[in-house]
Amino acid sequence: MSNRFKSRYDDDINLFEGRWHMAQYAILAALLLAAPWVLGNYYLGELTAVLVWSLAGLGLMLISGHTGQVSLGHAAFMAIGAFTNLALMQRGWHFLPALLASAVTSGVAGAVIARPILRMSGIYLGIATLALSIIVEDVSIMAEPVTGGVAGVFAPPISLFGMEIDRYATPEAFYYLCLGVLVLVTLGYLNLLRSASGRSFLAVRDSEVSARALGVNVARAKTLAFSLSCAITGLAGALYAHLAQAVNYESFLVLISITLLLQVVIGGLGSVHGAFFGAIVVVLLPQVIAIASDYLDNTAGIQIAAYPGLDTALFALLILLMVIYEPRGLYGVWFKVRTWLQLFPLYRKGMFRRTRTYLKTERQR
Amino acid sequence: MSLLQVKDLSISFGGVKAVDGVSFEVKAGEVFTLVGPNGAGKSTIFNLISRLYEPSAGQIIFDGQDITGLPAHDVAGLGIARTFQNIELFDHSSVLQNLLIGRHCRRQTRWFEELLFLPKVRRSEREQRLLVEEVIDFLDLAPYRDKLIAGLPYGVRKVVEIARALASEPKLILLDEPASGLSVEETQNMAWWIEDMQKDLGLTVLMVEHDMSLVSRVSDRVLAVAEGHPLAMGTAAEVQANPKVIEAYLGTEATS
């Protein structure tokens, strides 16, 4: 058990709580940087997918986890980001400006939609955002010059600083690109959370009425959070387009919106870690199920593949269990394990006894 | 000089006139208390002053400025802070974070500066923290600084909410039933703190409270209201002795 005494205000302001904490993240960074040498191309591709979905999850976490506004339509902003990026690149833009444009377009789209939509709360907000996702789905079929209609658009190869980056030809370069974007966004996210804007988001989530009485312009805070959230998701959409190499309206169905929400709920609403944990589960669980079914087929002769929809069912079961037994998601589990280790012989069973908490969107404001 | 002037304030919800032509003035530096039976409109008056409700008639003048048309989020910046009857803290944040949110109306940085965490942001965070620490010191909250609100006992939460209001550096603090649900000792502490706020910090306090021992102890003036109307004004003893007030609380005496 390590006891760290704070001696300066900076101890609370800094990103890392002391050396040991920093060392942990240095190890994680080293592992991530070394991944292309360790993993084969297939698994590197899966890891890249985890990074991209983590980025999309971060976007949704900002608005749903930290500002308390449910969105069932974030695939719409992935679509806006992806189509903007590809359309501009096909018109001769370089990758980086096109990537920035994806973020800006989705962010602006988010800001425009935010004002009317965020007047609603709870189930009504859920339905409105769901409708948004469906509308964007239809628009991506109709806006053929930009989105390629039903056929969709192919992702042109990326050239960056004189380097050709292609998901299949140079998977490690694409992996590093995604890692770089994700790290930058995460740093910006954490910076916001440790300053006034981030605190105003939390205030809006927990009690709108007292946020307002303390001088938080609630409409503005929600709009900013939604817009930033959409910008991050737009970035993820652009990277996803290059990961998938081709996107059409089917890449961003409502189902993706719902999967994203499940991802942040499984990961743990209201924690940055949660976006990452959730992405790991969402991307890797189908793989784990596939490997397990192969194994069972080979050893016991049980053919799981004969039952279609089993992976979806397992996924659903996991979510059910999660919501019932651990509403704070995988982050909650991780937090408990960490506390248990830190306190080792002194951990008490009732330490994390739950009080009734849920998204307070239905609360009187 | 009066810091807060309320003139002919009225509001109705549907057909119910919750507040009907209430006028009073709060002098700078005094403790002014609103008393009255349940449903008298005391909390509604608070919500009107903090601009959460829109009055149907009347004017609110704070520090020489008419605030009747201001949006609610601009009121804190002018120097009006408040607490709520049913504690409205940010449950999933620590005491420290709650107090820092209390300083939101004094923020000096913009979101894109915060995104990059420029040196200016760090400087401002340190300054804000220093001022928050003064409040923590004032209300003896140091043991709870890093605790989550969700795990704190009720009495402490009451104090944290006052601390959060004080963190915004107000001129006028509105306390909505600061002693409700507190033990005798905690009420005693609350009385001291209200006296300290008035004497050491030079604050003006506008309070709604039912505990008459606390009211008599700290208030300079008391206004009794019932059914949205003002009944009597004066010292705590005068108001308590007023026949109209007694009637409002206990009903009319049976005629023999």
C-alpha cells in the first residue's frame, strides 16, 4: 500500500499522480509502441480497430458519460467525419487537412443540432438522437456526389510527410497514425476535465439547477460538450473509413450508434478509462467467441457456428450482467481490483456498497 | 444602504399565487430571515431572486442594478450565491471539485486554452485552488477535501453546499433552510458560521429557516410571510409576538 502525501496544489492539477502512476503509463506506452513488432498483421489490425473505436467511444463518453446527455445517434457523426474526409481527399486535399476538416464539420454539425436537441432530456433525447442517426443514414444514400450513394466511397491511400500509409501495405504506419491521433485527443480530453469547462460538464450532469445558480450557462456548456463530442467522433469516423478502406451508408447504421452506447456503458459511464475498456470488449469479444468456437469444434466437436447469432446473444448477456451487477462498468471492476490491491489486507466487503445512482437526466431542473 | 431591494414581487403557477406583492429590502451586512408556514412562498422568493423563476410582476434590484431580466447564470457573477433546501451538490465529484465548480463564475480561461492546458490555465487553476482552500479553512472542511459527496453524512453535505456558495465570493448569500435536518450541535455550529460570515467575511445573509432558536440568535430582522403575502417585519421577538403571525401558524383562536 503506497501512501502519497500531497504537498503542492500541482499534485492535484498534474495529469499523473506521482512517479509510480507515470511509470505505469510509460510501460503502457512502450507496449503500444512495440506492438507492431510483437503482433502479426491480423492482430495489429484488430488493435488498430480498438484504437479507432476507443476514439469514437471517447467522443460519446464526453456527452453521455461526463455531461449526462444520452446520445443514440453518434454513428451519424462518424458518418459525417468519414464522408467529409474521403470526399475532400478525392478532391485532392492532403490527409491531415482533410482529417481536421472532418473534426470541424462534425463539430459544427453537432453545435447546430445541439441547441434544439439538448432542450430535451432522458428518453426524449434518446429518441431524437436516434432519429438523427436514421436521417443521416438516408442522407448518405441521397447525397451521391459526396457519399457515393449506395455504392459508397473507397479510401484513397494516405501520404503523410512523404510516407505512404496504407492499412494493408503498411499496417504499422496506419497503427501509429491512429495511436497518435488517439493520444492527442485523450490529452486534450483530460486537460478539459481538469479545468473549468470539464467541471461545468460534470455540474450539468449532476444538477442542472445548481450549475445554473453557480453561473454555468447550461445551454452553452451542453452545446460545447456536444460539439466537441461530435468532433471527436467525426475524427474516429475518418480513421474508420481508412481502416475499412471503403464506406457507404451501411457502415454507419443505427446499430453502430447503439453499439457505441453499449461500449461506453460496458466500459463505465463517466470515466475516460471506460471508453478504452469498452472498445476492447466491443472489438475483441467477437474474436474471442470465434476462437472459442473453433477450439470447441476441434476438441469437443461442439459446433457453435451452427447456431447463428450466438455472438450477439453472448454480447447481450454480458451487457445485461454488467448493468445488473456492475453499473459503473469495467472501469468499476478495475477500480475495485486496484483498491483491493492497494489496501491489501484491509479491504472491507462493504466498501463499495452501491447507493442508487443512475443518469440524472430525469431529474427536476 | 440596501443591497437587495424586492419590489411588489409576484408569481403565479396556474391559478395559484405563490408570491403576491412581496416587498422588502435587505441592508448590506445584515442577516435577514424569511419565516412562514409551509407553502408560504419562501423558497419561491429565493428562486425568483436567483432568477430560476420568472416573476409575473415586480422588480428585483441588487446592488443598484435591476436583475429582473437577467438570465439565471449571470446572477452568480454579480455576487449572489445560494444553497438549496434539498441539497443540490454534484454527487459524483469530490468536495474539492464541488468547491472549484463554485468558482465557475470567476473563471479566467476559455475552453480552447483549457484544451491545450496553456501555462495561463495552470496559473489560474492554482489561484482558484488557493481561494477554495480559504473557504475549506473557514468551514473546517479539510478532512473531507478529497471525499466524494455521495459518501458524506448529511450534516457535512449541508456545510459543503454553503462552502460551494462561499467559493463564488458572493456579496449576498441565500441560505435555504440551513439547519433543516441537522442535530442540535450541528445547528449550533451553523449559527456560529452564519455569525462568522456576517462579521468576518462581511457578507449579507438572506435566510429561510424554521428553527426559531437559530432565527432569533442570528437574525437582525425577520419577515414573516404566509400564503404569498408579507405578514409582519421586525426583530425575531417582535415577529413571533405578532398576532397575525401566530394566527398564520396556529389558526384563529376558537371563539368561546
